[in-house]
Amino acid sequence: MSLKRLLLPAAIAAAVLTPFTPVAISQAVAAPQAVIAQATGVNQHYADIAEAVFADSLTAALQLQQAIETLLATPSDATLTAAREAWVAARVPYQQSEVFRFGNAIVDDWEGKVNAWPLDEGLIDYVDGDRYGSESDINRWYSANIIANPVLNIGGQQVDASTINTTLLAETLHEIDGVEANVATGYHAIEFLLWGQDLNGTRPGAGERPATDFDTENCSNGHCERRRDYLRAATALLVNDLTEMANNWKPGGPARQQLAAKGELGALATITTGMGSLSYGELAGERTKLGLMLHDPEEEHDCFSDNTHWSHFHDALGIRNAYLGEYSRIDGSQLTGPSLSSLAKATNPALDQKMRDHLNTTQAAAQAMVDAAAKGETFDVLIAAGNTEGNAKVQAFVDALTAQTQVLEEVMTTLGIADVELEGSDSLDNPSAVLGG
């Protein structure tokens, strides 16, 4: 299933319980002179945070790579657990980077290489045939199992996979046949290799791949050498891709150049486009409400590791960071500086406080899901049919994200930020299309 990229114009709604789709703001009040005067500092600090977030993401990915090399050198339950923990830690800064998508084409065009989902994992490795099935009406490569098959001929398309390396993954397999679910690279391909399938449905429990799947001397499930090659290549690609994006945000880098070329108000529009589109269409809609509507764990973002609660928490935190101009680095240092909040406070203090309050409400709703996961109710359990209390926790997160997007639109209007289109989602704007009604 591929992500929807819908830009749906609508009027600003008045309350969270009213029907709402994101507004396309083409006209707004003239930007106050104070906003124009301070915009340069806000935009520069936003780019500084992006530079720090992607640098931290790269640092964490290098630590993940080291943990994976240790796993491959000495496969054991302990080294596999350590690699899994490094993967979870790597998600912390990366998820906070997603607020830089949407408005920044250089990030959004690149993102599919590192965080594409959902994925048809049968492309990569063995799966449980009874649960997964053997074929898909829309994906000929659904159960290709590259790790087990050095040469494949599917639908007349032949692939020589005798050598598993970064070129094969990035240039041949990733989105092969033009199918977005053929995810061969990035965090989620690595996640699948570290955890394996989660066969627990909406019951507690994540994937349980054994460490011996990487042990050539005591190999389980066959093809351990090729599985090792795939994991090593996918991790190297992740490091390479994050290196590219970290460099893009360095002073003078292409991401900063593209942001500056938009002008001061255009750059502010970029900031709010990323915040609003992630908040509403992507996080509230595709990553949260859709799974809740369908009660389907396959719609869970980190579906193999059951880490979705933390990914959602840090996505929401990234939105908060962008508004407040704050970021807590993985070394414990803090970045603070000029922000949308300071612009809004100078123009309309009550509105700035309203936005801060809604961001806090969203973070509290995300924390409630984190707290539930600590007690065994991970996201897939929370969205289960019949789990009334769990469903309510997830819906509270959706409602909070929706409400904060509405207030963000008020901020945009007040600051005179125009030419903004926010991403929508069928699960929020047209649920009958999702449910087939």
C-alpha cells in the first residue's frame, strides 16, 4: 500500500470535532513589518536545526552500523539485541527530521530511500506463507525473496542478484517495477532483517528473528551469508544517504541555498508547510488514523519492531521543535534561537500561547501511547478491534494533531504566510474511500 499525497483546499475549521481538511492558503493578511524584519534569523535557525538533526541521524546510523558489524562478527542473542537497540536509538533523531519534508523538495524527494513504508518484505527474505501469502495482484515481486534467489525471472524481467551489494539494492531492487511497496533500502528494510516478521497480529509481541539467521556456522532458515550481505549493504546505504543529507544542510549546502532562494516569507512558508503536512496528512492520517480505522497492524509504521509509539512521539516532537526553535541533540546539548513562536508572540501573544498549549497537548497524547507500550500495549495492540480504551488513546493523538494544525493555520494567517498547501489524507478527509463505502 502506498502513501497518499493529497493537497486538499478547505476553509479553516473552528474546532477539532468539526469536519476539517487542511487549508490551501494562497492569500493572507500582509505580513507585519516585525515579521519581515525577524524572518531572516528564524529561517537561519531553522536551517541550523536541520543541520544538527541530520548530523545526529548520521551519528546514530554509524553507531547502528558498528552494532551490526559486531552482530555479524559474533552472532548471538546479546549482539542481536544490541543491534536492535541501536536501530531504535537511530530512530530518535531521524524521526525529528521529518518536519523538514514536504516544504523542502530536496528532503522529500530523498526521503523514500531511507524511510519508505509499508514494505512487502517477501521481496527481501523468507516470510510465513500462511500469514503473508505468495502473490499480490499489484506486485509481481511480492514474494521474490532476493536473499534465497541469486537469479530471478519474474514476468519476463530478469534480475541477477548473485552479488548482494549497495548497487543491487539501490539501483535495481528499490521500488522495482515501479511499485512503492518494493522497499529494498532504508530503516525499515534493516528493521525487517533485525526482527523478522511480527506474526502476533494485534496481540503483544514483535518479530522474533533468531541470531542464527546471521550465523554461517550454525545457519537457520538458510542463505545466512547472503542475509549478512543484505544487512551490511542496506546499512551502508543508510549511512551514505544520511551523509548526503547532512552535507546538504551545512552552511552553503544545496538545502540552505534552496531555502534562501525562496525569500524570507517563502522560507517561512516552507517551515509551516512541513509542520502542517506532517502534523495532519502524514502523521494524524496515514500513519495513525488509517491503521486505527482498519484495525490493521500492517499499517503500523515500525511494524516489525513494535517501535511505532516512539516514532510517532518523535515525529510530533519534531513539529514542536520547528515551532519553538528548539532541539535537544543526542550529545545532550541544546539548540535554541529565533522561531515561529517568537514571531507569533511579538504579533499575537495569546495565539502563540494557544499554539504552545496545543503542541503540549499533542505531546501528552503521544506520551500516553508510549506509557501504554511500556505496559505491553504497543501501537498494534492499541488499534485492535474491540480495544476501546486503546483506540481512544490513539484517537486522542489524531485529534490533538488535527487541532494543532488548525491553530497553525491561524498562525500562518496572522503572520502573513501565504502560498501554503498542506497534505491531506483520505482516512481523515474521505473515510468512505478507505472503507469502501
